[in-house]
Amino acid sequence: KINAPAIAFPYLRAYISNLTLQSGFEPRILPSINFVALSKEDLHSML
């Protein structure tokens, strides 16, 4: 459940950055996300 977003997100970040840069805008750089830590936080908040 966690691996797919963790693997795909760096490619999405690079794509969005390149797309905005090539469109003539300032590049939008998405922050890094630790999906494992997020899932642990969600798990703890459910308990």
C-alpha cells in the first residue's frame, strides 16, 4: 500500500517541475514526502 506512492512520487515531482519550467513559469517543486512516516501517523491516530 505504501510502496507504489513512494516509488511513483519522485517521478511525479520531476514531471511537475519540468512541465512548469518548460511552460515558462517558475518551476513548482513539490516537497519530499515520507510515505512510511505518514502511514504510521495515520495508524497511530486510528488507535
